Amino acid sequence: ADAACAQAFPHLRTEFATVLDRLQRAPVATDVQDASGQPIVVTSDLLAGIIHQLLVISDSAEIPWFVHQAWSGNFGEVAGQVTRIFAGPSATPVMSIEIMCSEAWARHDTNSISTSGQGSYYLTVQLSWAQSMEATCSYVPSGFVPANDAQPLQTSLPILLLNGTDDPQDPPANVAEARQQMPNSLSVTPSGLGHTVGHIGCLPNLVVRYFDTGRPDAAGAQACLATMPPPSFRLN
């Protein structure tokens, strides 16, 4: 919908599908090394993972340019994104594993993922993760599960919900009816951003006021969003 972006990358959807197909058939080894000193091999799942993470960290304005780089064969740029985005520790905390193996809301079920993920660029990545978790959970002791596990949360506590319009992990549709279960909640959804948004623009001030006062500031949120235009796409 952005005129400048559409002009710079007129075939973005086709390029993305094409490069995923190419990499699925023939992964590409690069000269870029990962943290262990091994050459980074770009696969279709790795590319999909980078796209997903760019959305999560609210760098979606980079995606059209990045997809075009991959389609053009610039896999050094793709590998560079790996070292930038996944530079930190890759280990999963044991507590996270215990939660995902015990609590119904957090489980990664391969059957439901296969059904709901049809047509998604991220489907094979999620299936691989779910299969890995199924194997891991066979070694994890059962955690404490409350009696209301997997039941919708009902609370009158004041809650501030933050996520961008391009959140791939917990999209705004997931919390569109939050006030039915959390009548004192406030959803703040900045345009063009992803999953992690609380550190961007004026949103940190909104978060601080929420903790200082114990309630979300609806007027302040509206004023904040009015000063936050969508990020500009990277074109070259």
C-alpha cells in the first residue's frame, strides 16, 4: 500500500515465494561465520525465521528490502542478519520448557499447527519446533498445573496490552475482545510495528505511568499514538 515501497519492490510477494522455494531445494553456504565459527548455511527455514524475528522486534520496515536482497542472491546480507538478530545466547531456560510442557495454553501441538498454519511461510519452522518440544517434554517432569489451566482469564484488574499492527506472534485480533474478559484493560496498537513495542517512541513513558499509577492512561495512549507514524520502509 506504500507507493514508494511498491515502486521499489513491485514483485515482493513473488520474490519471497521464489527464494523460499529455491532455498528449500538448495540451501546456500556463505562465508559469514556464526558464533561457533562455523559458516552460516541459509535455508528456507532460516530465512523464514529471520522474517519472523524482524516482525517480532518491530523491524518490519526492513523486510521488503531484505527479501529483495535474498531473491537477488545476496546471501551474505541474509547471513549478516543472523549474526545481528540471533547474536545472544540461544539456550532456552528450563523454566520456559517446564511451562510449555505442562500448561495447556503454551503447548505446541503438531496437529493444530498443521491445520492452522496452512499457507504460512513459518509453518515448517513451527512444526519443527513443536516436534522438538514433544521430544523434550518426554524428559521433563510434570509441572504444577492450576485447576483453571487453559480457561480464559477473567479479571477486573487494570491491564495495559501493547502490540503492533504487524505482530506475527500475538496479533491484535487476539486481544480485540479483551475487555469482555478484562473490562479494565487498555489495548494500545501502534501502526506498522510488531510484537515488541514497549521500548519505541513515547510508549516507554506510557508503560512507566501504568506502573506508577496502577492503571492504563487511555488519553495518554491516544496522544502517544498520534505522534507515532508507521516506520518508513528501507528502499535501498
